[in-house]
Amino acid sequence: MTPSSRTSPLSRLAQPLPDLLAFAALAALVVWGVLAGARNLGYHWQWYAVPATLLTWGADGPAAGPLLQGLLLTLALAGTALPLTFCLGLAACLAALSDSFAARAVSRLYLEAVRNTPLLIQIFLLWFVAAPLLGMGRFTAGVLALALFEGAYAAEILRGAVLSLPRGQWEAAHALGLSRAQTYARVVLPQALRRALPPLTGQAVSLVKDSALLSAISLFELTLRAQALVSDTFLTFEIWFTTAGLYLAVNLALSAAARTLERRVRLRG
């Protein structure tokens, strides 16, 4: 019988106790610091006004408040841009790994131009230059800006995952008579996507946060709604804390969903 098998259930429960106590002490210290800072600030907190910014009640029942409306638009932007980001990233990755010089050049030009310029400038260029020429609305321009920006980083993540696979995978596929396209579809990409899932989740979280920059072109997503509320109500800290909490809730849910998907993929693999 090994020592681990002789461990009693009570001792196993007591093992994480020091960590829990340390975490509780740290949390208490943070809460004390926040409360002490709030008292020294002399700010008149009005948290009772925050629920009305999320839900309003009228004759027809509950309706979305300004912050909830902004959150819904943020989710619509992110939900539309996310699959487009993956498609652009995959296309740029395959182009960078192709045998065609023109495809590699176009992919490299796209990656270097997007990754080495600020997202805000790209948003302005798309809205003030490309949108009038192509007849795009604010929503379309915002989605395209996010997808182009995040897609460049997703392409590098996917390229690294593909290159990390052993050379024997390619050789085995060629020995079986698979074409290059079949090798990618049946052998390379399924394994590469499994490896790239955690960093791709990080890009998805970044996409949600970066959508706040679309307030610069007057898209009334969550951040711009918060700015308008602060200007109207002067509830500066309450509104911004609530806005941060909404972003945190969305990104935690997204990360949890990605971890669940990653576990299922590993079990199937």
C-alpha cells in the first residue's frame, strides 16, 4: 500500500486549508484597502441608481437599460467578428505556409501591417476611408476592423501550432497517398487546432475587450453607453465598476466555455 493510499479523507480535505486561509486573508486585505480608499476619497456612493441602468420597468414590463443595451451590442459585435477572425486567421496561416510566393507575400504584408499599427488607427481608416468607398455601415466596419486585427494574431497562433507538429505526420500522410489539402484537413489541422485552442481563447477575450475602441466611431456598445451615462448622471465610479464587471462576466463565461471545449477535445483525442 502506497503512502498516498493511506491518507485519510480528513487529511486530504485539510491539505488545501493553508492556501484557502491565505486567499481569504489577501481578499480581506484588498476589501479593507478599497473601503479605506473610498472613505478617504469622500465620494458619495449611489449604488442604488445602478440597477436602473441595467433594467427598466414600464407599462409593458421589463426592458433593457442603457448598459444592458450596450452589452447586447458588444456581444453582437464580438459574436459576428469571432468566426470571421478564425476564417481570416486560418486563411492567412495557410497562405503563409503555402508554396506560392505571392500567397506568402500577401500574408506577410497583411500580418506585418496589422500587427504593427494600433487598432484605433485601423478603425479610423476603415470607417473614414474604406467605408465610404464600399458603402459599409458602422456595425460592418467595426466587425471588419476587429476581425482583421485579431485575425492577424490568430494566424500566427495557428501557424505556430501547425509547425509544432512532428514532421512524421506529414510523411505518414504522404505515404498514404493523401494530397496536401487532404493532409491539412484530415491530419494537420485537427491536431493543430487542439494545440492552438488555449491561445485562441485569449484572442477571443481580447476581441471582446478591444470592441470598446469602437466607441471612437460612435458605435453605442458598452463603453460608449457607460461614457454617456457618466456624463448624464455623474455616477463615475458606480458606472465604470459596473461596466468592468459586465466585461469580466462575459470574458469569464467565454473562458469557461473554452476550457470545457478543450477538455472534451482532449478526451476525444
